[in-house]
Amino acid sequence: MNKKNGYYLLVISLILIVFGIIMIYSSSSIWASFKYNDSFKYVKHQFLFFLIGLFLIFIISKIDYRLYKKYSKIIFIISIVLLILVLIPGIGSIRNGSRSWFGIGSFGIQPSEFSKISLIILTSNYLCNSNKYIKDIKKGVIPILLVLFLVFGLIMLQPDFGTGMIIIVSVISLLFIAGVSIKFFISLFLLGIFGIIGLILIAPYRVNRITSFLNPWSDPLGTGFQIIQSLYAIGPGE
């Protein structure tokens, strides 16, 4: 990536982050004021992580990207080990119904976030080295899909459906950019539809998220809470 594209990417990222912080204030200010007597409570926390993120961006930007390519397999193996460790009671902690965190007190780290980066690095390196096989589904695509399903399976054991889907979309996007046949994506899309439906049906809370949209008042303090609050916001705000 040249400096110009890197600059555009940084600016877009900063705009998204600022927009996110504004949305956090919009959605949390009343509750933060009521509970902590500080409407900026959550915004302050998020802004602190924003500053930490900027510092990390600066550090990482100084690292030669070729090192990621060289050590892509090691980085990926470390992320797999972390995904396994987080599933072990006493090591990983449960938050919001998912055993997907390492943490002490209020501070926590999700190894699935590292797996996103490691899998993108591994896939990118693989596609660069296997470019001549990219038109051959069996030799060029199936190996990376097997790795993808391994990561997705470990994440679903937590479970964290949202992160799993983000990882799938990221890898599929890389395969599409690399020039994999469009027929393969059509077949994969149809297969994915059935897979997503199956994953939704086997987890009652996922079904509830969908059915609550039809009648949020059936569970106003549970699955329908967010939708009802949205209706309240639209009503006074017109």
C-alpha cells in the first residue's frame, strides 16, 4: 500500500471512530448520568481506548509488513492456541453469555479479535504464494476454507456468532479479490444460507432476536428492549 492510500485509510478509520464515539454518547448519556452521575462516563472510556489505538497504529505502522508475511503461520498458531485456552474454565471468563474473554475485573481481551487479523494475514500470504492454483478450487481454495472452518468452529464454541460471521465475510472477500470463480461464490452463498439458518435454529436466543422484531412487546425488558427504545427515540425525535 502506498502512502496516499494509507493516508485515505487512516482518515476513513478516524471518521468512523469519531462517529462511533458520538453514537456511544447518544445511546449511553442518560443511563450514565443516572447510574454514575456522569453522562460522559462511557465516552471517556471509549476515548481512552481510542488514544491507545492511535498509539498502537503508530507503532505497528513502523513495522515492516514483510515480517507479517514471514511469520504468518506462527501468528496464526498463536491465535489458535488463544482460542482454545479461552474455552477452558478458569482461564477464559464468561461475559454476556459467551466464554470469549481473557480479563481481570472490568478489563478484558477477546482472542477472537486477534484471530481476525491472523487469519487475514495467513490467507493473504497463502493467496500470494498459491496464485497459480487460485482457479483450481480443490488445490487453491479448499485448504484455506478448511482453516476458516477451524477458526469459525472454535469461535462458535464460545459462542460468538457475530465475530464468526465477520471472519467468514473477510476471508470470502479476500478470495473474491484474488479472482476465484464467481460460480464458486454462488454455490458457497447457497450453502451458507442453509448453514446460517441451522445455526440460528439451534440457538434459542438467536431465534428470539428475529421473532422479537415482529412483536417486541412480548418481552419488553428482554429481547424486545432495544427495538422498543428505538421506537421511543423515533417518536419524540420524529
